Amino acid sequence: MQDFDYCRPASVAEALALLRDGVDSKLLAGGQSLLASMKLGLMAPARVIALDRIPTLRSSHEEQGQLRLGAMQTHGELAASPALQSWVPGLAQMAGHIADAQVRAMGTVGGSLANADPATCWPAGVLALGVTLITDRREIAADDFFTGLFGTALEPDELLCGIRLRRPRRMAYLKFEQPASRFALVGVAVAQFDEGGVRVALTGTTQGAARLPAFEQALAKRFDPAALQGLRVDENLMSADLHAGADYRAHLAAVLAGRVVQQALETSK
């Protein structure tokens, strides 16, 4: 690993000043992806800007009738959060099953979303919930945030500060894990809202998190696993690697979709 400067700003303004002063810099949230990439020589920034000392990025509160989560809250903190457990228990449960205890203690929701790894859980969860992502300069709908494999709408000098989510009638997430890493070979999130809308999001695709419109339409008519009978996920949408082929992942996705709807029904009784 090459030498680099390490900075720990105490405010968003200070972090942005460092990010925009012309020095090749990377933001450090939980470090679960960045540090590994630096060790492998895939990234060599001149400066690393750690965000862990900025209080406004580490808190949750109600805002505009919705729940706002700070981008620097860890998976473990959110899994145990009374506020999130009350608003969206399925999302808290999802956070509690990410990787292992060490990763949950360091990895953050903002870091996961900004990295947009196609095998992580948060992108599918926030896409299913239709959250609003809040940066230092604007608000971005979840549908507009993810732009492809490891791609997001964030500008190079833009900071993800948090997310804001509305309360669904029910929400659940299920994944089929790669046993060693506990990354999702496939993960499916479903959310139903009081106004009748249903959103279904999938992780493990060639383009990161993606919605499944046909599944959403079927569940909007009847929120029941039986409504999904006969529906299939296009294998051309799915990733393929040494762990699983695209056809296998597509089959898993359809199976998990039915199971996650049943889980959502059972946990909301």
C-alpha cells in the first residue's frame, strides 16, 4: 500500500473542503471495500478522508413525516435501532444479517450505498422502499441513484449524508448467501405501502440492484406468493461467476421472491 495523508474532519463543511481542494482523495466510511482495494493496489489515493467524527452523519431522527438515517450509521447500530425497528422492522432485520459481527460493527449504510456493490444488501432494501438519498447539495430518488455496476449518481466531490424513508405497511428481505463471504448470490426485497403500491428489488444482477416490474404488478393486485406463480426472472439480467451461473441465480430470484412475500405477510401479523 502506498503512503497517503489521513484526515478526520469534524464537520461536513470541513470534509467537503478537503474533498474539493484538488488533491486526489477518497472518502472513508466503514472501509470494508476501500481499504481492501488499497491493499490490493487497485486504488492509491493521495489522501483518505475519514467521516467517523462528523456527528450529523451518525444520527437518526424523524423528518417531514419520514425517518432519516445518517450515512455513517453502521449496520450493527441500525439493526439494534429502536427507531428503525419501529418504522421498518424488515430493514433492521436485513442490517442484522449483513456479513459478520466485525463487518456490522464497522460497515455503514452510506458506504454500502455509495459503493453500490452488486452483491450487497442495502441497495435492494432502499430500492424496494423507494427511499430518498440526501447529499450535501440535493436529494436523489432511489430509482435515479443506482446507475449500473458499482455506479451511482453521486458526483466525485459529492457527499452522501443520509437517507429518508417512509413507513411501509410491510417490508421484508431474503438473500441466498455465498457461505464464505456472506455476500448475496441473490437477494430480494419487497415493500408494500398503504396506498397500494408494491416495490420489488433484486440484488445479484449484472447492473447492481434492479426492480422487477412484472412481480410488482402481480403483487399490487394480490399480495400473496401465489400471485407470482409462473413469473420468471430473465437470466440475462443476472450475474454469473464461479459461485453460480446466471440461470441458477435467476431461478433463485424467483423462488426467493415468493418466500420473501410470505415472510412479509407473517412478520406483519
